[in-house]
Amino acid sequence: MGNTRATGVAFADPDFDSVLIRPNTVAQLPAVSLANIGMRDTVTDSNATLTAGIGATVAAGGANVVPVFCDGTNWVIG
């Protein structure tokens, strides 16, 4: 795959069986909505680490890189 972020498809490298999700800041995350349930992203400015914040709503204000997902109500670390 080589689709852009606008298509909703992440980049994949068939040589390594990996997916690259380009990191964003919390402010750049798409709006929370029922249509975005299950959407995944990575943020670079979380105020909590993955281990300390897993399951918590992500908030900016730090320098932690963490994976997040939309649960339909919030962007959650995990």
C-alpha cells in the first residue's frame, strides 16, 4: 500500500510486513465520532507514558510517543 492519510489507509511495507502510522500531535487527531471507532494513530506529545496511561484519555503536554485509538468517546492510550 502507498495510500495517503486522507484515504484512511496507513502505509505498509510489503518487504517487512509492517505498517507505518505517521505520528501526530494530540491536536492533530481527527475528531472523536462514532464513525471513527477503532481508528488508530500515534501521538508525540502525550503527557502520559504508555505503561502509566494505558486506557486513559490521551492529553497533550508531554513528550511521550504513544499509540492511541478512538473508542467513539475519546482518543485513548493503548
